[in-house]
Amino acid sequence: MLKVEFGKPSLAKLVYSSIKPDELVEVKGIKAFSEIKEDAIVFRVKCKRGVMSLAYTLYEYLQYLKLIQEAVLILEEAKCP
């Protein structure tokens, strides 16, 4: 389980909406899913393929989060003419 708090429910919802479609991909021996709880997202992974598969799945989630965070920061800094 991995819990990420965002401080704002709206930001958590935005990130959750961005990540959720990727959970539809099924890989034999791995089930990954998430849920939104107020200003946080809770990721859960069930893995029967070994610790490296589990670690890689969590790494992918963290990479998604980093990419989305960078995009949000860029959008927050952008100014409309």
C-alpha cells in the first residue's frame, strides 16, 4: 500500500483521474488499484510475481506522480494573456 497526500482534494482528484485508466491494463500475477480519500490517493498492489515486480509496479506509480506533479507546477506558473 502506498498513500500519497496532496493537501487539496481537487489536486488529488485530478491526479486520480489521470492515473486510473492505467489500472485497466491487466498483467498476470499483478493487481493494482487505487482509491481517492479526501486529499489523498491510496494505491494498493497485490503481486504474486515476486518482489521485483512489486517494486517495479510501485516505481511506475511514483513516476506517474512525478510527471503529473511537474505538469501541474508548469500549469500553475503559466499566465494567460
